[in-house]
Amino acid sequence: MDSQAADHTRSPPSVREAGPNTAIAIDAISSDGFKTWRRATTTRENIEQGRAYYNKPSPEDPPEKHTPSSLLQCHRKLAYRKSNAPRETEMAHGILWVGSQIEEEIVLPYLRDAVADCGLFVTNSLYVDFEVASNAGDLVVKGSTDPVVVDADGTPVLPTEVKTKQSIDHLRSPNEHHKAQLHAYMVGLSRKHDIDLRRGCLIYGARDSFDLKVFDVEFDDEFWENTVVAWASDHTAYRVGDGLPPADARFGWECDFCAYRERCGEGDLPVHDRGHSGFVPFVEYPRAEVTDHLAAKTDVALTPTLASLYPDLAEEHDVVRWRCTACEATFNHDQVDWGGTRTEPPLCAVCASNDRLVELTVPWPPRVNANHGGDRQ
């Protein structure tokens, strides 16, 4: 038998089993582990880049201060955000990251090439800081723009605002909130450079196709004064007062995506018009929101729901006690056997021993006098 034939009769080489390493690798990779890694990585990067203050709760903005990106939004949602109320959902970091990538990798290169033959340039961003008179007094608008087309001297020629959507196939007109943002850029840059900018571009990028749709926006004095400045004046007045701003029906489309639905009263729980401090019972807040709120509001305690979700935090912070509204008995969160279903609160053991079925409750965030403005949904 020749050597080639002999080769076919040999047994295949043995395959070495992966052994315990596979299980070790699988155990090391998890959703919770990723969240912990990402938060630790972000914290370290902020420190290394001189932005350690990003790792702390945001300071509350004074009532008269506005940013271009906050204009023409739901007054109540914005008040919750500016007062460090805990978000009930995760931040849309993925959408924000994709939006940033589209702006940096697609829109900026396109703009630079598009205006190069005109002897113009594009700067990543410029800063605006200006005052505007209103019925609530002088307001301050501060913030950074999106890319701005400039001349060789760096004088602004055309500000832009870049937004992303999942798809732009059916987009027919720009959002008024985005128009307000672009108007603020035009006003701020005009005052800063002593020019009169009257046109800007709203650029929408599609996350599904990377296509762009561009809208030419001309400055509208009536829209700026009667809509944008009027909104900012109202918002400042709401925040100066002791009450809660209205949940405005004009911005009702935001409710489905709002991170404060339950606190506001647009969710499934029997609660409404709650203030900025404390956790709404039965809501499973993201861990980062819990730790940030505990850092911002030192008098806040965890709910039993959160103590169950994050037992390590329950060892470090106070947890509110279950209370029976009938017999006034109270129980530690770990004394109550409860499945965690928010539609089925636990029953009072004391009342149950007396053949009474009474649900336990925990303190709710305090209700605040609400200005509904005649528009509440």
C-alpha cells in the first residue's frame, strides 16, 4: 500500500475539549456585568478627561436659564429633569451615540465637501450665550450649536441643527422643537458676531439608511417672539413658583416616551402630580438613576421594590417600611413575602390573622400643587 492510501486509514487527530473555560467565559459575560463595566468606564474617562463633575448629579439650573435643546418641550417633563427627579427608564444612550456618529462621520464630511468650492468652511460647534427680554424678566439662553458653516474669518454664515430618526421616508416638515433650537442659534450667533443670520438648515439623518433630508429654515420673528420666547417665559414663571408646571396637551406626543410617566400621572399607577423628590412605589428604576438620585437627595429612602432589585443598596441606605392603612402595623421590606407584582401589593399579616384582607402600602412622593393650565390630558 502506498503512503497516500495509508494516510486515509489513519484516525483523525483528537479534538481537545474546551473544559471549564467555556463556562467561565459565559459566566463572565452578562447584561448586569456590561452595565457595571460601562458605568465604571465612563466614570474613569470623565476623570481622565478633566470632567469629574460629570460623575456627580447635575446641579439644578436657575429658573431663568434655558438651553437651545430644551426649548418647546413639555414644561413638566423639563422641570422634573432640571430638578434631578429620577428617570423611570434608561437614558437613550444608544440613540444618542448613533446620532453623534452620524453627525461626525457623515454630516460633517458632507458639509465640508459641499461648501469647499464656495470658499467656505465648517466648524464643529460654536457657543451661544445671550439674554432675551420676556414677561418673566430677562432670560438667559446658553448652549453649543451643531456644525456651522463659516467664512475664512470664522464668521458664521449658516448654522445647522442635526437630528436623527429611525427613518426619514415620511418626513415632510421639521419639528417645531427643532426649529426653535435653530432659531436660538441664529439669534445667539447674530448677537455674538454682530451680524444678521436669517437662514439655517435642519438636517435629519436616517438611522436605518444613513440618508439625509435637509430643510431650509428662514428666521420667523413671530414664531421666535410669540412661540419660543413666550414658552421660555412661561417655563421660568412655573419654576419660580411653588407649584408643578402643567402636563401640556400640546406636547402629548411626548408622554409615550417620557421617563417620568408614573410620577406625572400618565402611567398605570393611581398617582399624579408628584414632586421631584423620592421614588414612586412599585416602579423598577434603573440602577444608575437610583444611585444618582440618592446622591442628589440625601433624605430619600429606597422603596421595597428597589430594595429587592438592588439588595446591596438596601444594605447602605434606608428602606421605607410597608404600612397597613387599616391596623397601622408596619413591616420591614424583608419581613414581607411579596412576588413583586405592582398590581398585587402584599397583604397585611396582622389583618389576615383576623380574617381581613388589607393591602399594604408605602409612602408616595409628596403631591405638589399643579398648574394644569387648562391643558392637562
